[in-house]
Amino acid sequence: MNKPQVNIAHAVTEDYRKTLEQIIRDGVCPFCVDFCQGNKPRYHPNPIIIETDWWAVTKNMRPYPGSSLHLLLVYKKHVLYPWEIDQKAWDDLRNVMKKLATDYSLTHGTLFQRFGDTEFTGASVTHFHGQLIVGTSRNEGTDPLVVYCGYKVPGK
Ligand SMILES: [Zn+2]
């Protein structure tokens, strides 16, 4: 791949920055290497929890602070946009979510998917994927979980 498939500006730790630098030197998409080719992951340290024909689910290597669960749901083809996802994969995602809800006794959570140019979304990997984040309830002393979903428009 010619264009880098990761955005080093969004590395939040020094270790992650080093991993992204290696991925750029290798000239690959890390999610294609780790989740789409049937090989042992080269960059991602956590095992695949659920794998279907369409999705690979794993724990995020850098869970958001304060989350009790933070999973990545990686589409197993290299696409950048949700409209490139096969309809069967959307149906399958519903099944994956239902299994995760059962396996982790989920009654709540946040599922989000960034797409497109990472300079606008805050993502570090271009390959289309979802993130499932679980926190706790709003009680005295709890703060909101913060998710990067892009950058504020000045003056808005
Ligand atoms: Zn990819």
C-alpha cells in the first residue's frame, strides 16, 4: 500500500507511536495484516475473541480510560466507508453484537464507527472498524467517557 493506512498524529502513547511508525515503515494496513489474512497478529497484542466470515472482534490495545470494556470490531475486508460493507456483514454484525451482549452480560454500551480521512475523525487506522465501549452508570463522582470523534469547527 502506498498511502499510510495509519495516522501517527493520533497516537496517544509513545508505545503506540512506535507501533504506528513500524506499520508505516512496513507499508501495510495493520488490520489487514492482523485480522484479514489468517496469520498470527503482528501488531495487535490481544487475541481475537469472536471471528465470523465478516468480523474479527478483539480487545482494544489501548482501552479508553474509565471503560470497563473496549472492543474493536474489525471488518475483514479493507474498506474505508460504511457503504462499502456487504449487506450480509451488517446482518452478521447484529449477530456479533448479540453474542457480545450475552458473553459480557451487556445491558448498555456505545458502538461507534468512524470512516474516511483520519485527519477529520481522530482515528489512527483507516481500515473500517467499530468500537464497542462500556462504562458505568452516572453516579456522584463519575465522569463522562470521552471519545474522539473528530475536531470542533471553530466558532460553532
Ligand atoms: Zn486494511
